[in-house]
Amino acid sequence: MGASLFRPMAQAVLTSSTGRSYFEVLVVALVTLFAVYIVKTFTRLMKMRWASEKALASFEQRDRHPIFGHLNRLSLNAEETVQIAGETTWWQPFGNQLWFGPFHCMLVCWHPSTIQPIMATAEPKDEFTYGMIKPWLGDGLLISKGNKWYRNRRLLTPGFHFDILKPYVDVFSECANTMTDKWMTIHQKGMIEMFEHISLMTLDSLFKCIFSLESQCQRDLERNPYISAVYKLSGLILERMNFPPYFSDFIYHLTYSGYTWRKALRTVHQHSNKVIKERRQAYNEEQRKGTTRKRKYIDFMDILLAARDEDGKGLTDQEIRDEVDTFMFEGHDTTASGLSWIMYNLARHPEHQKKCQEEIDELLDAKGEDRLEWDDLGKLPYLTMCIKESLRLHSPVPFIGRKLNKPITMPSQNGKVTIPAGERIGISIMSLHHHALVWEDPEIYNPLRFSPENSKDRSPHAFLPFSAGPRNCIGQNFAMNEMKVTTALVLRKFNLAVDEFRKIRRYNAIVLRSEGGLPLHVEPRKR
């Protein structure tokens, strides 16, 4: 009796006035909403595509696939991709369109005259590319924009003053000596892989210069988990940029790559959070007691904790973590790439290696010790030219991106053109440094390009290993000093040589690397 009364009541509740069940109505509504969303999204993307095609019409777009754009050519792990950078400059000297799939376009510039107006501004980094790296580096100097970027740039600049950098020469020497001592014990076992050892060395120095910590990472038999996480994150970024479905955060986080990304992020952030918490507590205790801990030098954390703006406000723990993670990435991975390629180029060109060794020997023999000081760094002109030529030939950061907040006028093959606000601009440093109309015989390693007489008439925007303008690399003097000290101490102790039968293939993993590493023969010098 009760059940028979309930059934018609339930049917009445689940049935609309039109005779359809509410479940059917709900399904129809959801399908309609989804269809509207798809149509609106497609319309928005098509408008963005049409706008880019119109704005960038003065620049060519060869071999564009209707679906993949230029992704089918951008095999980012292949040597051929790097070679395209130099070859393209012949038929399009200023730049060209680069399409990431059917909708996302970027104007890639590689001539000093097109790069100069971009570098003269503090335009923010391109959100499309750098947005993918933001969960890692946060809103630090590399990615932040507007008032926050201006404020933090101003607060961090004192940390790279010469007086702060001078004591770091001893830190660089100590870390380089740890690496070369290790090489003395293992060189007979075969070739030594540069990236592996130099990455540990640059990480070791950063732990000291940022946190005043003895990481012991160079002496660990197993790879430091932080380095493993950084390598993993770098590779995942490039994988994501090369696969359009991964452009969506929602889709990416559902994949195994997204899971691996989040796991690596936890490793990196947990380390930074732990150290910042400990140092914040120590700093607050010092402030409360009015004391200062004894230290050999002021480290980066000292600068960050003490920084105050005109309103007396300091950096939050999150802001400190963002800057620490940014500097750990930029100061560790990029410097390690630069140093590895410096060793490689000197190994390939023993005549230049010998001249560097003669210059280093003359300096250190006169001092009577194998120790470099701040004032010595300006007494190695030939070594400095060799370092710069390696940074040109093998740019540690091959590519950077910006997004225009305001229109910019630049030259093109069709005359002056104004690029409207909102367009994405890429700067191919690799193409610039291999530009056949900017550099004579660009594929030849020739350190004399950087002699004073050969450099005086060159555009200041022809050589950009550390970018330029307001958003240039804040740590470029730090990096150059570390490269000079490390290279000098390595060449003082060793002769470097390549395996003539091994083919080196470059690839872009945010920083420039080599497939299968960069192994070199390392032999102790007899002096």
C-alpha cells in the first residue's frame, strides 16, 4: 500500500512539466553549457590568432603547419633545432613568427636593432611560457612585473654590490678546489662528465653564498636530491611547452608528468622553506638581543632578511622563497651550463687553452700561491675573452620571452613596423649570437672577437649572455667571477681534451645542455 503510493509521487518529482525527467533536462543543460564554452573559447582563440597574424604580417612564417604551427620543427632536444637558429637569419635577418599550435604566436627577434627597443623597457616576461615555470620560481625577479618587480629589484640590488661580491672569490676558490681535488683521484678511471661535476660545484658555492651552509654535496656519492629535482623540473618544462594539450593546467595536472612535476616541486620548496624558517628565527633572535652572529661574509639571506622599502616593510617568507628559488636556479643551472661549455671549447681548441694557462701561470707564479683574489680577476684578459666567446657560441640561456604592455616600433624587412600591446615577443639569444650578418664566421670559436679593438664598434645588443636593460641578470657579475675563478683553477691544474670520435649534440632544457652529457679527458699538468 505505502510503496504503491510512493511510486507516482516519486515519478512526479522526477518529471518536469514537459514530460521529461529532470535528469534529462540537467544533461541537456550541461551539454549546452559545455558547447557554449567551447564556442566562446574557440572564438577567443581565433580572434587572438587573427590579431597576431595582422600585427606580425611584416615578419615571415615559413613552413607553418595548420594544426601544429612550428612545433613539428621544434624538436627541442635535437641538435638540428639549434642549427636552425643560425640558418634562419640568412633569409629573415630581423625575426619571424613562431607558432605554438594553431592559436598561440610569438614574434621571435634576433637582430640587435629589433632587440634593442625591447631591452630598453621593463616589459614583463611572457606569461604563456614563464607561466609554466611560475609554480617553481614563484613571483621572484625573473617573473614578477610592475611595482613588485621595481620594489624587489631595488631591495635586492645591494646584495650584488662589489663589496658583497669580493669575499665570494674565496668561496668560489674553495668549491673549485674541492672539485679539482676529486678530479685528481678519478681522472684515471676515464673521461669526466662536466655537467655532473660542475653542477655540484656551483650548487655547493650557492649554498655557501646564499645560506652560509656547508652542503657537502660535492662529496656525496649519490646525487643531491635538490639537483635531481631541478633537472627533472627543467626537462618537464620543455616537454610541456612542446605538447599543446599540456598548455592547460587542468589537463597537465591529471597526467603522470604533472604528478612528477608536483613531486619535484615539493622537494625544491621544502628545502627552501626549511632554511628560511631557521634563518628567520636566528635573525629575529639577533634583533631581539641586539647582537650579530660572527660571519666571514654577508650572504644572500642576510640581504633578504634585512631588506626594507621606504615604508619600512621587509620581504615576507614567501617573497624570500621566491627570490631564493629564482637565484638558486639561475645561479646554479645557468652558471653550470656556461662553465661546462667553456671547458668544452677550451678542450676543443688547445691553442687557446695553452694561452690561457700561460696567462694564469704568470699571474699565480708571481703571487707564489694557487689562490685568486678579487684584484686578480681583472688581470686575466685572454681568459676573459675565451669565456665570452664560449658564452656567445654556446649561450647558457638560448631564449627569453616578453609580453608587450605598450606598442613598440622596430625595423622589419618591410620597413618600420609597430607591434601592438599584448603581443608576445621572443628573443632568440642563440640566433643573435650565431647571426651571419652580425658575426663574421659565427660558428668559429675566436676569442679575439672580444678584444678591445674588435669590440669597440659592435652593437651593445649583439652579445647578450646576461640579457640587457632594466631586466638584465642581476647576478651577472657574480656569475662571471665564478666562471673566471673556476676556469683559472681548473686550467692551472689540468689539461683538457675532447674525444674526437664522440659527437656532441646540444639541446635546450631551459639552459643549454648536451645529450648524454659533456665528457672530457682530464689530465693533471706537469709544471
